[in-house]
Amino acid sequence: MNHVIQLKALVRLSLLDLYRRKDLIVVAMLTLVVLVPMSFATPFGVKGASRYLNEIALLLVWIFMLVISMTRTARIIPTELESRTIYPLLSKPASRTLILLGRYAGVLMASLSVLLLFYTLYATINILKSAVFPWEVWLQALLLHAGFILLATSLAFLGSIFIHADANFSIIGIIVVSMLLYGQNIPVLIADQTPALRHLLKVIYWIAPHYEFFDVRTRLIHHWPAIPWLICCAAFAYAVIYSMICFGLAAWLFNRKKI
Amino acid sequence: MIKGFYLLIPLMPCLLFTTDWLIARNSAQQGYSAHPQQGNSGNLLDILAGDARDLISQAMISKAESYYHGGITDHDDCQAITGGDQHHEDDHGQHLHQKHFLSRFDPWGYLNKHIHAEAHIHLDRDKTEELLPWYWAACEASPHNILAFEATSYALSTMLEQPQEAVLLLEKGIKHNPYNVSLEIARGEILIKHLKNYKEAESAFLAAYQKSLHEKAPADDMLKAKALFYLGYLAKRRNDLATLHRWQTLGKETMSPDLISIRNLLAIE
């Protein structure tokens, strides 16, 4: 019970930190600056086009979510160490793993709350504009995007234990973008490589985080039918298991770290 | 930092506008072209992007094409299903997976295959307006991208039944590309097929033929032959047989008889 109270306190702290810093207001303003003029555009005097707006809105949501969640996660431990606020935390009657879990869960909850806010806004605007809204696909997109955040933050969290925040952000950013662009095509790329490179690509294919599982924007924008729920849950489970492994490694490293 | 960031939001458009105005004013005074390939329109995009505008324009066309195929980029044009709601998960798009190095056990491939849309569809006719923002962006990004003007005018005239808008767009394209033959022909075809304005169409095909003789126009016998065919067809339509024979003789003497348009022109009686 005591652990739960400590964990809740740490989560609350991260949530307050996110909303106090007004990052969200900046993001919302940027989104409005981009989308509002576009929403009034009627190319060639023809009204009714909305998919391009949905596409740009979702792209912005993905970019902002990635930046918000990754910058927050990558800075947890390095900031605590630099500002020496880690010492009062470590002096509390809580294990290092619990402290780590609390800080990570806090950032994760904060990021997921922003995600929910963005998706709710997206749904609201779409419902106001058109009579038909693909609820099931929207729900799956939200769930899978949450899986994406889970996967990205867990890897950034693991990196934050032993790399500087900016380097961590850059490395994870490259991994995320590369996997989103090429993850699905690695098997095709493997076929044309030399044996040594083929083995390397096979290893990458098996162990690299497959961020491309979570990008279902095309389905949502172009009104494709929903994915079977079993597949959707399997992808989410993949994110959960992968992030658990990353967190386990992070906790193991943090417990061995000399502070 | 955050307060400074707020200031940037209203400042950025002002800064861009001022830079744009200053560059346009300066280059107009100096009389030089900031970018000879794209021409100097005094547009900030011209100066900053240069020939990259062509690439941007091509990317916009590709985007419009992917919208036509339900947002999917990898597709070919066989056995497509028309209708946004008739999504059909067929064997299409499985080409990638057939080459897999892991044909028996590949859980990631299995997930990808089921998560990402892979069927081959065509956009419903009543949703064609969804293509227009990308076509518009393609034409605006590079006024020298002929394909952008042709594809957009086709979508406007045939799919959206807005031939007047299509003609206006083609006229804009002709203004930017004064030696281009295919834009004149596209304009003439829309005037014939959709607006039934045969007089204007004839002047468009005449302009196309004259441009095709110009040394600055890229040599294209197919377009020249097409212009001749339409001129002959329009002459026949108003029973001006002397003019028809003149075009037929010109086609026979100056063009290859293997061209389908020339064969069609000679077949007019």
C-alpha cells in the first residue's frame, strides 16, 4: 500500500510538471497556426476536401507526441543527477527500482494524457464536420499510438540511464524514424544483401523495436476497415513486453550505478 | 524561453512577408532572375527552393495518386476496385511478403501484413475533391510541372465536371509555359469534349500546331500529329473541306504515316 502511495505521488508530480510548463499551449498554438488557415482553403473553388487536413493534423500529433514524450523521458535521470535532486529521492524509504518506476510512470501517464487530449480533439472536430466517423478505427489508432509512446519512452528511458539527454533523444529519434520508414521492408532488403549484411539485417529485424506496427493513420484517414482486434492487441502486447524488458534493463543498470 | 517562443509565432509570417517583398523588389530593380530555371516571379519559394520546387511538385502528384488509391503508395493498375467502402483484402501488395527470407515463421511480417492496409482500390467519384488540395499544391509548387497541370485539369474536367475551372488552370499553365504544346492540346480537348466550344478549341489546336513548329518547343511528333488531327476534325465538322484537305496534305507530307493521329486524320472523309 505504501508503495502505491509513493508511486501515485511521483506520477502526480510528473503530470503537474508537464501541464505547468505550458508546452501544451505552445503545441496547440502551433497546430492552430498550421491548420486553421488550411481549413479555409477551397482549392479551385471546390469545397468538401477533408482528408488532407486529417492527414496533416495526425502528422502533427505524431511529431508533437514524439517530441513531448521523448524529451521528457530522456531528461528524467540526467536532470535529476545534474540538479542533484536524486539524493533526496534516494534518501526516501523506497527502493531505487520503485523510484525509477514512479518517475517513468509519471512521464508515461503525462504523455498518454496529452495523447488522449489530441485524439479527443481530432474526433470532436471530425464529428462536427462529417456525419460518419470511424469510431472503431479511431479507438485502435489511439490504442496503437499509446503502444508507440510506451515503446518509444521505454527505450528513451533505458538510454537516459547511461547517455546524455540530447544524444539519447537523437539516437532514439533516428531509430524511430528509420523503423517507421523501413521497418516493414527489411525482409525485402535482406534478399539483395551479401551474407554478412544479411545476417546483420536479420538480427536487426528480430530485435529492433518495430514502431511501424503502430502507425495506422492511413486506415483512419482513408476510412479503411478496422484491424482484427486480436492483431491490434498483439501489437499492443508487443509494445508492453518490449517496454517491460527495457524497463527491467534500466532498473538493473540503475541499481548497479554508483551515484 | 517559452515567452520568446510565443513571440516567434506572430513574428514568423511578418518576417517571411518582409523578406519576400524585399527580395522581389530588389530583383525587379536589378532586372535579374533569382532562379533562371524556375524563372523569377519574385516569389520567396522561387528563390529559396529553386529546382527543388519540381521535386516538391512531383511529391504532391504522388500524394494525390496515393489518395486515389486509398492512401497506399505501392500499387499497380490491375484489377482495382472502385468504391471507398468496398475495401477488399486481396493478394495485392503481398509481393513484398513473397520475397521474405522467413516464409515460415515471421511474426513481425504477419502483424505488418494485417495492420497496414494492402488492398487495391480506387477512390469513389463523389470523393474526388479529396485529390484537389494535392493537385493544387503541385501546380503552385512548380508552375513548370506540365504533368501537374494536365493531371489537375483532367481531374477537374472529367472527375469533378468543372471544365471551366480546368480551362482556367490550363490557361494559367500556358502563361507560365508559353512554348508548351501539350497544355494547348489539353485545353482544346476540354473545350471540345466538355464545353462544346469548337471555335475556341480550334484556336487552341492552331496555337498548339504553331508552337510545335517553334524551335523552343520540345520536338514531339505525337503532339504535332494530334493537333493536326483535331484541326482536320474541326474543319470537317463545319464542312470546310478545303481546310480539311490542307491539313491532310500537311500531315501526309510532313509527318510519319505510322502515327495513329495521322492515320485518323487521313481517314476523315
